[in-house]
Amino acid sequence: MRLSHSRLIALLAGGLLSLTLAACDHASNTEQHATNLERKHPIEVTSRWISQPIEVETRTVTLPAHTAEQVRRLGTDFLRNGGDILEISVSDAAGGRATAIHRAEMIKTELLRMGLQQNEIAVRVAPITEAGPVMLSYERFSLVLPECGNFSGQPSFNFENKVYPNFGCSVRRDLAQMVANPAHLKQPKPLAASDAERRGRALRNYRLGAVTDSALSEQQRGGSLSDVGTR
């Protein structure tokens, strides 16, 4: 029995559709096909210990200018790349414990003045036979950025819906360069305490219908925080 021309076309179209659906089902973008950019282009966090000797006179009340500058350089590097604690280690061999603590406190005062917090500084008096310099130590973190530039794959359409090797690499690399402190990728910095009194006052003003910052005129606001980034 001969098939009509229209029936033959219908059968061929049905077969072609079946093959297409089978191909799509085989090449569907399943979990195995999905691209995990974190795994494909990892940002590696490495660390090493920094120990820097600082010469501190026992008879001075404040640090000399050159010594203070050295402490500030280390403090700045700690804020940018350091972990949780900057340790000040000093020996009690020369002048006893009181003198040792005095030497450490001069350095600690300079670190606090430049922005470090009390909980970020630890003082350790070590029973060393020689006086020696004061040691500043901390864990310094750095990032190993993904290497981009592999354009060997096919960026255009493909039936398996796979991405080319360089896909997402520049985004991951740019993200790594925006990190303020690499140590935060290991352990995020804890949030500072909120100002409960200020928050409570804002709620009271709202409930009483008092004028809030959003209702003030441009001239009344003056240097309000709401203007930051608008000028």
C-alpha cells in the first residue's frame, strides 16, 4: 500500500521530532552539566605568619617617630590582610615584668591610635633570658586569583549547552580583587554592636509623628548621612 504524499511528510516530521526530543533529553542541562563557578574558578586563600622585631627603649614614655612609623606600617598591613589577633610579645629579662609591660603598652597605644580595636591586640610577656626587641606577630592572608584567558572552547550555541572554559573567570577574578581583607573569606568579620538608644529614639519619633530626617528639607538636612554619595 502506497502512502500519500501528505502522510509520508507527517511520518517523517514525527520521526524527526522524536529524534530531536531524544537528543534534547540526552543533552539536557542536568546537575552534572551545570557550571559551578566557585569550583571551576576557585579563589584560594593562603596565609603565613609575620613576625617583626621592634626596638623599644625602656626609658622612654612614648615611641620615637621612626619606631612609631614602623608600628603604623605593620598595623596598616594587619588591618588590610591580617587575621583576628596581632600579638605583642616582649621579654621580662630587662627590668622585670613592669618594664616589659610598659614597652608593650607603648606599642599598643600607637596601634589603638591608628584604628585597631582592643580585642584585636594581645600582649604576651615571655620569660626569655635576653631582653631583645619587642616582637609583633600576626597571620597575614593573601589571595591566589584564578588565571583567565582560556578561549579554546566554543562560546556559541552547542547542543550540550556547555560553557566555554573561560566562562565566569573574569567575574570571579574581579570579585577577589574587591575583597577588603582576604582573611574575611576564611572567617567573616563580626558585626559591630548596634546603637540601641539611637534606634529606640527613631522608633519613638516615628510613633509620635515627630519630624524625621526623611521629612526635612534639603537645607535642614545639611550634612545628613542620607546625602552620602549623591553629590
